[in-house]
Amino acid sequence: MRPHLFSIPPGVPFLRTLAGALASGELVPGFSAAGDPLAFAAATIFVPTRRAARVLAAEIGAALGGEAAILPSIRLLGAVDETSLVFTSGAPDLSATMDALERRLLIARLVRQWKSQISTETIRLLAKEEVDLPASSADALWLSGDLCALLDEVEDQAIDLAPLATLAPDRLAHWWQLTLTFLQILTKHWPEVLAERGVVDAARARNAWLRGEAERLTRDGARGPVIVAGSTATAPATLAFLKAVAHLPNGAVVLPGLDRDLDRSAYEAIDLARSAAAPGHAQYGLKRILAALGAERDEVTHLDAALPPLLRARERLVADALRPAETTDAWAGALPEAGALDDLALIEAGDEREEALAIAAALRTAISKDGTKAALVTPDRNLARRVVSELSRFGIAANDSAGRPLAATAPGTLLILAAEVALQPGDPVPLLSLLKHPLARFGLSADAARRAARTIEMIALRGGAAVADVVGLAGLYDKRRAALEEEGARPARPIALVSHEDRDMAATVARDVEAALAPLTGLRASAPQEIAAFATAATKALEALCRDSESDASNLYAEEAGTALATFLSALVHAPETRFSFDPFELPDVLRALMAGETVKPRGGLSARVFIWGALEARLQSVDTVILGGLNEGSWPGAARNDAFLSRIMRTDLALDPPERRIGLAAHDFTMALGASRAILSRSLRSGGAPTIASRWLQRLLTIAGPDGAAELRQAGAPYLTAARTLDELPPEKHMEPPAPRPPLAQRPTRFSVTEVETLIRDPYAVHARRILRLEKMPPLIRDPGAADRGSLYHRILARFVMEGVAPRADDAESRLIEIAREEFLTEDLPVEVEAVWWPRMEGLARRFLEWERGRDEAVKARHAELGGWIELADIGLTLTGFADRIDELKDGSLELIDFKTGTEPSAKQARTLLAPQLPLEGAMVKRGGFKGLEEGRRVADLLYVRLRERDFYDERLSFEDKKAGVVTTADDLSEAALEKLKGLHAAYRDEKRPYLARQRPFRAGDFSADYDHLSRAREWAAGDDGAGDGE
């Protein structure tokens, strides 16, 4: 019997045409739904995707004109399960199939075992090759996903992996030899695992069902019409099922877009035996289907009654453009027929952003007429996300078929954050993100939870050095709060403004967060466990974090994202034992690997007229305007990559489809999408800053269109590019002037510290922002102790040594200094790894310091450390305050002021030129009796910077001689000059006309990291006009 084969061309709506042909009786002879509401109930239709099934149901309803009827049974061809078995005879028990998660975990265990069996010699040999061996449990899971895909492919194509053992390893690189060994292990052990568990792979069960049904249909026939529509699959089991259905008296196979225009020689060239490139052709899969069904092209009926002539001309154009390379000589002298390029346009944007914006403009234009629909079809998810974002400008919430990754939703991020905070402590960012997460409630209302989180942030997680660990968070909070509330403490203004009520609430929340995460943190020291144990603990922790003031945690599982998380966690909690255990600290990465591919698709609130489809989702769909986006090589089509486990040679030896088969499927998607009434082709000329190559299919279309036709296509796309380029275009702005605030005299400060004077010199705007506007920089997040903390620690140690009166020449001087250092190190409570580095440095520094002290001991009468002081300059209304590291009284009655530095800044040159006048100003203060216990009128013998380095300990004296001018500048002179400069500076700012300018003397040109640079918008007005800097 002649097979019942049909094809629906690209230029007509596939599912609408299918529904109409079925209802009219054209598809199955003798079957018509006219006047019989129960007729459709007897039919069974197989389609390749769920989206196609939903749309087909709607189209059948429309074909019936709104009359009441029972719809046919619409099933998925590629996902048969026990609920979709129309015919039950001989079907395998699908309840015995292995769960996908169980399979992935089991194979990940085998991947890890394989890694453990690799010898050191093999790893040495692989060192010269670019090889990524699994280094963690997460890596094993990622690889297991690839291997699961390979196993499905092998099963679908009915390939036996046994011949792997006979492949000649000497033809293969070391990596492929290693992979071959792994696959041999897998072929031995994987069937044993399946047998031990009494299950089969889902792919094997599905294929067994398809083969069994093919045999049953061939033998017994079917009670009602059976139609398979839209399939391009060429798996042997699927082909057997298609053949059985096509030969049923009441069966039909409806192909999508079978070519009917290529000449015989071109069509016959689409053959793997004749050309290695054949699998990359759009008709390769359909031709294989016809061959398996024993049919020729001319035996297929084309359902094209509704095909407009212009779209028929376009169909011929596309078929000719994509003809096999061996027959492109037919292009010589050929011109597109009239109308073939109508309603086609080409967008060639400068970059990805411009392409997205142009596509968004095109989609907005396409739906300007009531009732019209438009879609972007692209495999490029980055482009799709950009377009979704740009469409929001027009108030369009595009219906993105891909949805959002679960890991990017609020419930998904909370799960990852909880695992990171609990099991990978040390980073304050995840901890703070967890505290501020919108789903986290800590037993409070949403507003109270946010206030508590901000308070914990300000008091416990910002400023200074500390370890960010949820275990001990409450203790850290209490300790820092007590320090803030000590008498005389001067907390930063943002912290000082936090109410005591909020501080108390935050203390409770800090304890509650510790308790909530205890199920996870309690696993830190545990032995490796399987995912179910971790998932159970994570679920308890998440629910505890999300309970609100009514002890209700339902917000965690609310809406589509919450439902998806609940499903994901439930699968993990009930995961069977697989012996794939891993260390607790690996959980965050394991969750990311397992969550990859889990998506959340919103059910409502999206446009019913603008769609974003991947190439797979677009199959069999129809809209008025289609935009084919991302038409660059490597994107659409993607590169013909080998899989992670089989080289091209190995795939050939196993008779697996070559990688180009995916390109052939993509080419078919491309041709079908071009069947829309209006089609717009789009690409970017550059991607990631690098030039791109146009898709091979686009190149062919432009070639066959000719120069005039290509120009016509570009001209048709020009309005969208113009819209993209002008949408964000702003009128030219004149150069922005730097801020120049001139506050009234009463608001201008009259009290400065010696360290603040340098700020007044270099960046007066910063003084205005801090002292007049009272704006303070938010303290940075806590961090591991760094150079600044080490410097402060050294200062305290050396100050105590002096204040406790230890004589540098005493026999026990070094032991006393080491004892003081040890006490201060204990007080500092440094992380072990930090102390291991700092302590040896401290020991070396102690010896150097004592050598330095002993070298000057005979000249020193008394030493004073950590002295605070101030002077009043009544004549100009200025108060100057300062804090000196050391002031030594010399035996001749003069004084030396010493500033200990662990770094190289400020330099002696900066101090001598009075760009960094702190130490000279302290000299002026001590001469005027500004420090208690040191009477007025004492001469300043010198000013010293002492560089505290364990290997390069030295001092720098600020008194100097200008040998060229023959002038000696003493410390006394420098101190007086600094004070006179300050008086002049202060007097200048007592004039209300004098502005507080930003970046007057920037430390480094082009460095905009100062505390108030962002506030002054320095990058905007200083571009190209920043000085060279006065670092020196």
C-alpha cells in the first residue's frame, strides 16, 4: 500500500493547516468531523513539542468554528509515558525506567571513579594537551550530563557501544585514548547498574515502546485515525513507528516543509555516501524519513491550498539558496523571480546592543496593527535576553518561551546563598545578600526584616577586619555593638543614626539566622554525604529563614518560581542512594550543576502578541512577522562541535550521526521560519568587540539575491537600524563644569585635624561634603586583615613598649617587646593563616626596631607615645588638632617628632613640599605647647618618618639642604612654613566667594577612587582635563 504522506510548506501555518485538513477529511480518507462532535475523539495525533500540542488543540477548536466537540488525543512523539499509551499491547513497563536525577548521580559517580583510576604517568602525558579533567563533584556532574546526552543519542540511534573496545587507540590522541578507556568501563558497568536496580533507561523504554507499537500497528491496525505531524526525527525506532502509521488505512504522516523545488541531481546530492557535508542540509532528515518509509518525493501530497504566490516564490528562492555545494553552478546567471524578496528585510547592526534594540523596534512596529503577532526566533539566549529588556521600553512584556533559569529566580538564589553562607564561610557578600534577600523574613514582617538586615550590615559587616561567618555572627554583632556604645566612641554617622530599638531587633535576628542555618552549618565537619542529606538540611534552613511574623514560610514556595524550587528540592530530598557522596563545602557548586537546565516559565502577565522563541520552540508555530536573530556563524548555525566523549573518528566508527546533523536541523528551522508573511533577518557585525562572519545561509541568500537584491533587503531593514540609533540619541551637551560650592561663612569649618589639612589642599570638595554636608562614606565590607590593619597593630605594640617604660638597652628589652607583641596579637584574634605570615615579620621588626632605638638612645632623654593635642590660633579663628605617634625629648632640650609608617606614603618629598603637612604641623603644635607635658617654645630638632619594615627598617629626616641654592631647611623652618601655609589657606576659605573645588591636587591622575569622587561626578568633568597628579 502506498504510504499516506503529506507535507505542509513553510508559507502556510502548519498547525492551522493540519487542523483544517483533519477536520475536512483531506488528511484521512473517510474521516471528517463535520456534524459529529464525537468524531475527533477517535483520533490520536503525535506532535514533537508540548507547545505544538497546546496550539494544535486551539487550532482544532477554531477549525470547528466554535462548535462543541471532544478533541482528539494529542500526544508527544518524543516523550511517551504510561499516560500516553493509546495502544497497550506489548508495551514495556515504563514505571521501571530510571529517574533522570538518579541516572545523573550514578554516572557522576562513575566519572569520579574514572578520574581516580587515572595514573600519574597518564596525567603527565596529558600535561601537553588542553584537557580538563573533573576536579570536583560539580565537575563530575557537569560531565555526567554530557554523558547522559550521549547515552540517549546512542540509544535513539540503536548503536551498540561494544565496538568501542575494538577501536585502534594508536590513531587517537592521548585524551581520546583516555576517554576510550572510560567509555569501555562504562559499557561494562552501566548495564550492571541498571540490572542491579531493575530499571531501564527512559530512552530505551521509549524506543522499545515505539518499536513494539510499530509491530502491533502493522499487525493489528488501529481503531481510529493516527497522525504523526511535524517530526524530523530519524532515530530507527521513530522511523519504524512513522512507517507503520503511514501505511495504516487510517494513518497519515505530515512532514514539515519537504522540498519540492530542487532538481533531481541536487536532491540526490543530499546523501552522506556522496558528501560528508550532506547532514548539514535542511532536507537531510526528511530525505532519510522518505527512504525509510519507501517513498519518493513525488508521492507526497502538499497541503498548500492557502499558500500565497509570493511565499511560494520565496520558498523556491530559499530552496535554491540552500542547495548542496556540489550543485551551486546552477546559480550562474540566475536572478530571483518576481516577488521572491518581497516582505523580506535585513538588519546588519554594529554590535549586539544595537541589534537587540533594532529587533525590539521591529517587533514593536510589527504589532502596530491590531491583532497581528510577531516573534523573534534565535538560538542566542544573550540576544534574546537583551531584546526582552529593550522591549520593556515600549511597555511590552515579551512571552519568552525559554523562561528564566531557576538559579536566577529569588527562590533559586536563596538556596545557593544559604549553601554558600553555611558551607563556604569567609566572604561577606553572600552573607549580606542572604540577610537582604527579599524572601528572607527571620520571623518578622518584610519591612522589619530589611531594617534588621541593614542594622547587622552597618554594625557587624562593615568596617575593619573580621571573618564573615554566620557561625558566630551574633557574637560578632554583640562585640561590635558594645564597642560602638562605649563612652567616648565615635561611630560613623550612618551607624550612629541607627535606633536602639533596631539594634536590639538586629541582635535577635543575628541569633535567629545562626539557628536557621544550623542544619547546614552543622554539616561542616561531617563526612561526605549524598545529596538527599544536604537537600533535607537545606530545605529546613530555607523554611526557617523565610518564616514571617506569623511563622508562615509559604512565600518561599509562592508563584511559579517557588513551585519550581519545591519540585527541585523534593526530587533531591527523595533522591535514591547512589553512593555519589561529596564534601559539605562542595554543596553550592553541586547545586548549581544540578539546577542548570531547570527553568521557570511564567503563566500569565506576558504579551499574547510578541514572542521570543528558540529554534526548537519555533517549530510548527506561526505568526505574522518573524525576526531571525543572531545570524552569525557560531550562533546560528552553531559550530559543529564534537561531544565531550567521542571524537569525529570515533563517532564515524560507531556509525553515529556526525556533528553536522545538528546544523541540518538548524537549517530546516531556518527555512521554516522564513515562511512567515514578513521575515526579517538580523545579525551584528561585531560581537564582543570582534568582527563576525555572517551565517552561511544568509551569505547564500545574499549571493543568490544579487547586489541589487541585497541592497533592497538592507534598505528594507534600514528603518529599524535608524530607530535603534536614534532612540537613545541625546542633544549634545556642553562640557560639564566641576562643582564649586560656596557655603556661607557660618557653615565653613574652623577646626581641622592635621591629617585633614592634606585633604583641604588636595580635594577641598571632600571637606565640604564631609564637614558641611555631613556625608560620610559607607564603611567597606569586613575583610581579612590587610596592610592597614598590620600597620595599626605595629603602632599599638611599639606605643605600649614606650608607654610601659622599657629601656631599649635593657637585657630583657627584646623579650618584653615580643611579650607585648604576643599579647596584642592575641587581642587582635587574627585568622591562623594571617598570623602565620605576620608573626615572623613582627619578630624581625622587633629586632630592627630595638637596633634603631639603641642607636639613638644616648641622645634621647625621654620618649612619649600616642600623644593627642591641639592649639588655638585665635587671631584667625582656627583650631588645629593632632595625634603624634612619638615625640622624643633629646638631652639638649630639643624635640624630635616621629611618625611610624608601614608603607611608602607619604614620601619625604611630599612632606617637604607641604603637600602632606601632617608631621610639620605637629611640629608647629609642639612648639606652641599643643601637647600636654611639653612646654611651649621647645625647638624641633627634626621630623622623622620611620619605615617599619622587617628587612628594610630605616628613617627619613625631613630637614634637608638644597645644595644648589645653598639653603638648609630645618625642621623648625618646615614646621613654621606649614603653619603659615595653613593660615593662608584658612584665610582664603573665610572668603565666601572661595569655592570648595574637587580634585585640586589629585594624588594620581586618572584615579577616581577617592571617597567623594562619585559625588562630584569627577569622571564626567575631569575627562581629558585631569592633572598629572601630585603623588610626588
